[in-house]
Amino acid sequence: MAFLFLLAAIWPQALLASEAAWQALRDGDTVALFRHARAPGTGDPPQFRLEDCSTQRTLSAEGRRQAETIGEQFRIRQVPVEQVLSSRWCRALDTARLAFRGLTEPFPPLDSFFVGREREEAQTRAVRERIEAWRSPGVLVLVTHQVNITALTGIFPEEGEALVLKPKAGSGFDLVGRVRP
């Protein structure tokens, strides 16, 4: 019974937070920071090669559907996507391409540093600078990995989840809300 009471108390807040995030995206001048869609497993196999998707963890059929649904939701809700930058990992590129079609550009600072933690500080700084510099009536979409998002925000997102960020006038950004898959 206590669980149902807690759920009833939290559910409307979660819906409002999500709607506030969607409204901020429709208004533009925001950044949607996505974790790639469903790709079972953790990290990458030992034989990982960036230029060969067959050596990487890739999207499952569910992940491909999830990515397509993300794009459909952005179009239905009339979110003005202006630019899409993605990690060069196949699961991130596929998420971005399935969701946002021809807008996707690879952006190495979004690459995973799950293995290679020595790159974390420089990549996180580069992504933070890109977010802080965003000033546009449209939305910047960034597709990356859990470790990158957690290093930047302290949040552990679900696969296919977006954090909606609003760059501050001076520096930094505010978390407006989350859009869950």
C-alpha cells in the first residue's frame, strides 16, 4: 500500500518534469544529451576496432526501434533539431542516424572512455564547452555513452534517455529535465 501511495505522489511530478523538458526542447536554445539506445552488454569486446562495427557492441532490434521512436517523438512534438553530433562508436552513430536521419556528424569528444579513462578530463571539458557555447533557436542533439554523461552531469541515464540542458549565459548549464525512452 505504501508503494502505491509513493507511486501516486511521484508519478505526476515525473510527468510534469518530462513535459517541462519537452517544452524546453520545443522552445529551442537547448541541448538534448542522449545515451545511445539499447545495446546489450557493457563496454566493448577486447578486439574492438572503431572502424569495424562487427567488433563492437551494437544496437539490438529493440535498440533500433527505440532510436526510431526517439526521432518520431521529436518530429511529433515539433522539436527544432538543428545539429546532431555523435560519438563515433557504431551504437551511438546508429542511434543518431535512425532518430535524426541525415543530420548526424561524428564528434570525437563524445567517444566512450569506458576503457581509456585518461581521456575523460579532456573529452568532458570539450563537451562542456560545446554545450556552454550553444546559442541557437534550435536544439543541439549529442549522442554519447553512460560514462561520458555521468562524468559531465553526475547522472546515470538509461539507454535511450536524454538529459535536457539549458546553457547558462556566463558558463555552465542547467538540467531542465529528462526525457525517458
